[in-house]
Amino acid sequence: MLYDMNDNENLPSNLFDTWVFETSIDRTIWIPYLQAIEKTGSLWLTRFQGGELDIDLAITDTVMIYGYSGDLPVAFLLDASKTNTTVIIHSRYNESPLIFEPLLRVGKIDVLQEQILFRTNERKRAVIAKECVLARLRQMNWLIDVPASHIKNIKIANGVNEVRQYEAQYSKIYWERYFSCLGYPDYSRRGKNPISDALNACSLFLVGPILRWIYLHRLSPSHGYLHVQTTYNALVYDLMEPVRHWPEKIVFQLVKNSGEDKLTAKAINRLKESLNQVVEVPNFQCEVKRKNLMHANVLALRAYLLRDMTRLVFPRDSEGREKGKPVKASFIIPGSKKRYR
């Protein structure tokens, strides 16, 4: 069964913790740890870790099968080709998924083509890079103050290089304050030390879920806007900017409480736990689990690339409610619950 995401009030509360979601753009099914799949009439009965599901490929846009388990019948793939359904097989331990993609139909918008076109357009590329940096700087406010004038300067910056200069300026201030407050003024973010090691491990952990949603929505992880090299997952690190403060705050508090002992292991465990915590998202007037915000960032970029939204706005989590008008989005954050002031 697929649920109408526009009827958000009547969705099961645990829907997005399990296996299936539908956005206003796609009908998408995520199957964790497939056990068996067989055809029953016009449907495909799918058993997986945690339950089972009848898949109607005729109304399904994408099926992602996650993990190393189960057998996938060739007949299922042939049926998917008839209904123009994409099938993706992915795992956290394999950055390159296997993608069965039907030939693009005439007149259908190709989001990958739009991603590359936006990347080659310096003005549009700068717009996306600015939003990545603004999302990052706004979340630094737990440790340092970023003046409104500085935010304005980034908004009117002339190109990506100027945006990077502003980011570097405040990153320097941020990390000096970060290590100084922890009592390690001689440490640096790029230096070899236990705190940086823990932060690097946490960033690497976040790559997996962000990469999953990038693949699911047919984007290329190699074509970024703020990070531009195509030799690594540049877009993943673009979309990590709005959530970098999660591991940074976790590591900060761990060091404050217990120093550097087993810091990396503790930080990873705490980060895993935090992804299931519900947070406020004031600019979308809702609350949602952190893990779904990473998906929402991909949806926000996708909506902008496909011109479903004229502005790119990343959802921003906060410890409290904030003033301001909510974003009028063409998508709903998976698993979100509306919150009115």
C-alpha cells in the first residue's frame, strides 16, 4: 500500500521508520534486507526484514533494495521495465549501487541532466553553493555569532569563489573557538588529533544515508556545486553542510564530559542514537526525526533543479521554535508532523 503524502495528518506515525514513503513527486518504495519476492496476480509480494508488502509496479516510480540479502527474480526486473520503474540495489558498504533504469521517455524531465546544467551555469551554481554555506553558518550559532550583515554579504556574493572566502573566514573563527573552549587551543580541524579523528569518522558515517537518497532520486553524487571535484562524492559533502553541526555538538559534549577516551566510538554511537531524535524544523513548521532531514535536503535540491520550487531552501533544525513564515515547499519532509505556532 502507498500513502498519499499530501494527507500528512492521517499517515501512520511509524511509516517512515520502516519501508515505504511517497512524496508529492515520486512513488518510491524502500525495501530493507530483502528476504523473498514472488508474483501474485498483478502484484509482487515482497518479504523483508520487518514485514511484507505488495508492490504494484504500475504505480511505483522507484524501488530501492537495501542490503546484501535475498534473491531478485529477472521477471521482476522485466516487469519494472514495462512500467518504467527504476530498481536500485544499494548497501552502506558499497558506494556504487546497481541501478536498473528504463530508457528515458520522450518528454520526461531528466533530473541528472538538470543537475549538470545547473552546475555548468555559474549563476545557478552560485545560488546552490550560497544556500549550502548559509545553512552551515546559521547552524554555527550554538557556538559563535554570525552577524546578519555577514549573511547578507553571502547572499549578494559574486560567484562561488567569493562564497568560499566568506565560509573560510567564519570557519576559522568557529574552529578556533571550538578547540579553545575544549581546552585544546593547539588543535586544528585539519590536524591529526583525537577530536578531528572523531569528527572525520562521524562525517564518513553520514555519507551513507545521504548517498542513499541521492541515488534514490536519480542524482549524481559526483557533481557538486560548492565542492566541485568529480573524483569524489562532491554533492554528498554539499548536502552535508546543513547537518555538520550534529556530530560537532556531539563530539564537543563528549570531550567536555569525559575527555578523549574512546572518543570516536562514543561519538559514532551517540550520532546513531541522535538520528532517531525528533527535532523542530521552524522554517517548515514541522517536527521530524533527524535522519529524515538528510532525505529532505536531497528533496529540496531536487525540487529546485526540476523547477518545482523557484527558491532553494534547506530544512533547518532548531532546539526551539523561531519566528518567520514557513517555506512553501512542493514536497513534504518524510515522516514530518505539522506544528503550528
